[in-house]
Amino acid sequence: MTRLVEFPRGAHGQLFRLFAILLVATFAHDAQGRSAPGPLRLDGDNARYFVTPQGKAVYLTGAHTWDTLQDMGADNPPAPFDFDEYVQSMADHRHNFLRLWRYEVTRFTEPGANRVLFCSPHPWVRQSDRLANDGLPRFDLEQFDEAYFQRLRERIEAAGRRGIYVSIMLFEGWALRFTSDGWAHHPFNAANNVNGIDADADHDGRGLEYFTLSDPAVTALQQAYIRKVVDTVNDLENVLYEVSNENHWDSFAWENHVVAFLREYQKTKPRHHPVGLTSNGGGGRDDTQRLFASKADWISPNALSFDYKSNPPPAAGGKVIISDTDHLWGLGGDPAWVWKSFVRGLNPIFMDPHRGSVISPGAEADRWRSIWQALGQTAEVAQSLDLARTVPAGPLSSTGYCLAHPGFNYVAYLPEAPRESGLKAWLRRSPPAIELDLAHAPGEFAVEWIEPATGRKEMSDPIAGGARRTFTPPFSGEAVLVLRKRGDSRANLSRNEIAPPRQDG
């Protein structure tokens, strides 16, 4: 039996009621977690990072896996993906960015593995007496499956409650490019829909014309789908858009068209969310230059034009660079790559095999745990910086890896020294160190060391600026040096001051 709480009458009663309301709101709020304070926008002064409406720069980092939106697997139907567990693990590691994958095909044979994978649900209803190539009813491309869009919204909301921004993948090009049977199971194959739509204009069995502007009927249906996505999520704060994953070389004009269409349609809405383009993966060397020349707000390059794997170029601004292991290795990366990317002004994210349940069976989760930890370590350091004033400053460090708000904050990375023997080892008698140019940085600085392998932190004695200084880490191997100017609030932002504010909802 439920009993109502009775409060005293008069002024004391009103105070008790107010206290109870605040208490309940606080507990309810803590249970929901922290919401992302979007929508994000580009900062004209330092476009290496997006900024919130409050003007706070945001460093984006995190992990993603293939079945974050649709269920995928060798079973038909595939087993449900535990999305809440995944985004909670991200939040526990201080991650704040997730790619929400969408595969357009209903099934495909994994290249090199001779294994069929199934994908569901999809944006359109399946209701027809005629069967598609996968043995299920054909799609009606003029009727949306509301359950799909409800799932899309619910997952973005669940991520937002944990302070995680979500990039919605609108289209997916890899499956048509690299699988033998992808087009056979695509909704815009005439054998799979009731609308008489066939995007394979040259009938070569690949369907890559779907990602061009060659057929106005196909383009109109794509635009209707884009409008439906925007209508579904526009009011949410933690949204970004990704036009397509690893599309083919001749899709570039179509991708820019989608960027422009998204921008124009969002003008009719209360909120405008950033739009991104990602590399075509194993494409040509000038793929990255095309991304920089595009209309996108953010890009994810490959490793062919520049060495984003082992020696990432510093971000110059103009576009936010989300450096994704998916487009660099496919499956790869290490903590050194994370730290190098961070201090070069990039926003690194990790393509996670996640227990090997989808595309990489047998992958060892333990192998990738250090990358998850490194991403979280950089996120924690980023939260202590005034990112809006922070830029890559490699020449200030003897290692070439430095992120700085000159005069106030410095983050320098010391890679692990290569193993040497004989004469080289004898000549290197002094331990590895970082030399920083603080000639134009007067005052005193607090000195903190981070050991990436363990996350261990250690403070050293403060040091005066005004000259070049040498710093020797208190442990062997790779190390991170963080300097903060003492007695200046711009160099000592607390984590709470720049963390996303808690919000109800």
C-alpha cells in the first residue's frame, strides 16, 4: 500500500515541499546521467574542435562498432546488440563520440571469410506477396518503418544521457564496393522492392550508380529518407551526420550534393547539426585533398595522402578532423597513435571489433583495451585545457609532439625510444627526455607526468618558464608531460567547469 507524504502547513510546509522536489529532481537527474550540451558548431577562431552553444570547445573521441544501430550477425534474424551496455562502457572510459552505423544491404558474404552476415532493421516497411532475394517480403520504398526511426531516436537519446555525441551514418558504400552479393540484397535493387526502382543503371550487378545523381527517381527517394531522419532527430542536441561510409571514387559529387541538401533542409528546422564526409578507405592518394575541398564540416581521412598512422600531420583548422582507425587500418591502432593524434589537434576514434561478434570473429578484446584507455586519458587531459585557445605546437617540443595554449598550457608526448644495441645504445647514455621552449612563457608551471601504459600520474616540482627547459620522466617508456601555469584560471580549468552540464530529459 502506498502512503502519501504529508507536509506541515504554512511556510515550513512550503519549504519541505521545495526541498523534496529538489531532492527528487537531483536523484532522477543522476540516474539519467549527463547530457551533451549541443548542438555543436564550427568555431571560426579554432576550427580543430567543435564548440557548444555556450562557446566551449569539445574534443571528440570514442569507439564504435558495426552493429550500433542495426543488429548484425551470422544468425537470421541476428541477435540483438546490447547498446546500453556499450555506451555505458564508453562513458566509463570518458569517451564522448560514437558512429551510429547503418548497413543498407540486408545480407552479404564477408570477404575472405565465406561467412554470411544478416542486417536488420531497415528504414522501409517490408510488406508484399512477392519475396525479395533474401526470402523476405519486398520493400515499399514509399513507406517508412517507424520502428526503425524510433530505434534511431532512442539510441541517440541513450547516448546523450551519458554525454556522448552520435554521428548518424546516412548511407554505406563499403558493402557494394567490396562484397560479391551486396547489390543482390540492396533495397534499391528491382528484385527487392515493389516500386520498380533499380539503381543499377549499367546492369553490372554492383549498383554503384545508387551513389550518383544519375536517376532522379532514386535521388528523390534518398532525399525523402534524409528528411525523415532529420525530422526524427532534429530536436536532439548530441547529433552529427555522416553522409556515407567509404563510398566509391565517383560518388564525390553525390556526397557533396547530400551535404548541401542536408544544410538546406536543416535551415527549415530549429537546430542545425554538423555534416561530415569520410574517406573512401583504400581509394586514391588525393582522396584526403578532396575531403578538405568539400563542403563538409568534419572529415575522416585515409592514410595514403598523409601519414595519419605513425606521424599524423597537425590539424590546420578549417575542418574538424575525426581520425578514425577504420579508414587508416580497418582494424588497428595503438596508444601511441592516440596520443600523437591528440597533440596534433586531431579527434581520434577507434573501430572496435567488440568481442569479434560481427566482422572479425576471434579478435581478442584484450588487445584493444589499451586503446580504449588511451582515448579516455586524452579526454581527461582535454577537459583540463582551454581547447578554444589550444593549437598544435610541435616546434616547441624536442619530440615534435606538443599541444599548447602558449604561455598557459603545454601537453607534450614522448614516444617510446626504439630498442638499440651496441654503439647506439652506449651513445644514448642519458635517459629520454622532453625539451620544451618556454622562452616566451614567464611564470611558474605545475608539472604532471602521465604513463600511458598504466594511466599512472605523478607530479614533479614546479618549474619556472622564460627559457628552454628539459624534463625527464619518472618512468621508462612513452610518457606524457602536462604543464599548467600556476595561479591562472585559464591554465587550470577544473573538470567540472568544462564538462557537459547536467540536464534533465
